[in-house]
Amino acid sequence: MSLSIPVPKENAVAPWFLYMVKTRHNSLYTGITTDIARRFSEHRAQTAKTAKALRGRTPLTLVFSIELPDHSSALKAEIWIKKQSKHSKLKLISGELTLPFKYHRLDHNEYITEQ
């Protein structure tokens, strides 16, 4: 199956990001946002803005993130990833598997581990 998702443009107004977070129990959470640093901080803060699936599951580690050109593309990518097995998601994180559309993979080391 191949999705048709445009490549991010240099002058795109507001890129969207798809990310995966690993919990202390090694479960994976997938989400989308326009600001990874802000959203990951919200998850780590364990407040009302934290995704319910991540509450009480700290420490959290950001293990995967990509940039997409718009909200629609990010939603399509999120749906595709959520349909994959955990095994496939782990291969995607390790780089052994690539997504069936074009994207820009990010270096997310500055957000990786909860303090």
C-alpha cells in the first residue's frame, strides 16, 4: 500500500510532525503536533494536557519523529502507523523499515528522555 503524501516544502507555513513516544512499559504512543518540544513537554508534565494513554507511564522517551507538510498529511501518516504491528513500529524506529511516503526524519535527541 502506498500513500500519496507531498514532501514538505521549504516555505511551508506550518509543518506538522508525527512522533512516537515509548513508555516505561515499552508501549508506543503515536501522535501529531505542530510543535514537538511543546507537546513532548506536555506529555512529560503529566497534567490535563497529557494524552490519557501516557498518564502515569513515565518516564517517557521520544523515539521517532518526522516532519510533514500539512495537517492532512500528518493525519494520514498517523493512521497508517497506528495500523501497523508493534514489530513494524520498532523496525520503523530502528530504520529497518521505511514509510510508504516521502517525509523528513528529524534528529530528536534534544527531546529524548524525561528529566
